[in-house]
Amino acid sequence: MIPNRDPLDINNSHWSKHLWQPLRFVIVGIFNTGFSYAVYFLLLRLGVSFWFANLIALIFGICVGFVSQGSLVFMNVGVRRFGRFLIAWLTIYLVQTGVIGLLIGRGYSASLSGIVVLPGTVIVSYVVQKYFVFGAPERNTSDKSAGPKI
């Protein structure tokens, strides 16, 4: 504990990070989802096929999500992390789609299945981004002397 510092002070960066980061994640996620849907809807209104509109909305959503989550939630938007972000979202998408498929196979509607998996998707997404995408240290590939420490 740091001397002369109130551990319950919400302005303390430790408390601020742990209390407000999940809330910022949800708020930014709602914005990102709205933005992606707006792109999708606009493209549909322009006569673009639904599958292509969905692909473009997904690409925009990934790019906007990387920048907004990295800068507004995790305060770490190094461009080198974009690959991790893509891997994370591809994995989350595949697992989410698989679970939706299982629920549909058990008789649930596609729309209800999507709602059922949403809370789990949000939680997994937060944890993966916090520890794998934005929280994991970047390797310094320019340091030629880096090697195993003996």
C-alpha cells in the first residue's frame, strides 16, 4: 500500500481502472455495435447484398473496435496488437457461432440463441482483450541482444 494514500479513493488509478474499465468496455461496445449496424443498414439501403454488407460492417466494426477499445478502455492501442485482436475476435466469433448452432439444434430460435450467448460473449471478449490483446506485453523484435537469460 502506498503511504498517505486512501485505498478507497476512487480517483486512485488502481480503483479507477478496476471499477470503471468494465463499464467503459460495455459503453464502448454498445457504440461499436451501433456503428457496425449503421454501416450494415446503410449498405442495405444502397442496394448492397446482405452478405457483402455484413462483411463490410464486420471489417469496419473490427477496425473501430480495435481503436476504441484500445484507446478508451485499455489505454493501449499499439498497432502491433491488431493481429491479436483479429485472432481473438475470429476465435470468439467461431465459438459464439458454434454455441448458437448447438442451441438452434436443441430447438431454440436463431434470434433467442443469439441473445442467450451474448452475455458470455461480452465477458469472454473483455477477459481476452484485457489479458491477451491489450494487457500482454509486446515483444521488442528490434533488440538483437535479447535472448535467453542464463
